[in-house]
Amino acid sequence: MTESEVRKAISALRAARLLLQEGFTDEAVSSSYYAMFHIARAMLIADNVSLPKTHAGLIAAFSERYVKSGQLSRELGRYLNNLEDARLIADYTSDTIDASLAADCLRKAEIFLSAEVIAKL
């Protein structure tokens, strides 16, 4: 199951790049978030942590397990929270995410999926 989560994460990151390149900023933010979401799920699965049923629960479990323990930086924990906030705007409001925020979300997702996080798998 971990491998499928990693595949989904990589696919979502690739999609985010293409969506941003084509000007689909809301969709790029959503895909950037899901890239991070799937890696966070993969990490929790790999550590045999019971998966929460909500996004907020998964973010809290990820933070507790990896950020508060010092395994990952607080900055990476903030990235996951920031992108979830941006995704909620992109997916559930009539507001449109501007290109600079979408690019920043993509950058944060790329960092999140860097070797530091993937190495924890």
C-alpha cells in the first residue's frame, strides 16, 4: 500500500506542474496538496500508524509522529498545513488562487517530496 501512495504522490506532483503551466491555478494547488497528502499517508502506513479518517486527523498524526518528534522540520509541517488551507480555498470557495500562490504551493510540495521526506519511507 505504501508504494501505491508514493505513486499517487508523484503523479499528483507531476499533474500540479502541468496544471500550473497551463494556468489552472486552483487545480495546481489541489494537486500539490494531494502530492503531500499521499506521502504523509505513505509514511504513516510504513510506520504502522492507524490512518485517521479525515484530512485534519492525518495532518495531526503526521505532525505528532514526525514534526513534534524532531524527525522532520517544523517548516515541513507548516507546508502541509499551508497547502491544506490553500486547497480548501481552491476547492470549496469561489475565490481563485493567483499564479504566485499556486507556484509557491507547488514549490512547497516539491520540497516536501524531497529526499528528506522520502528517505523516511
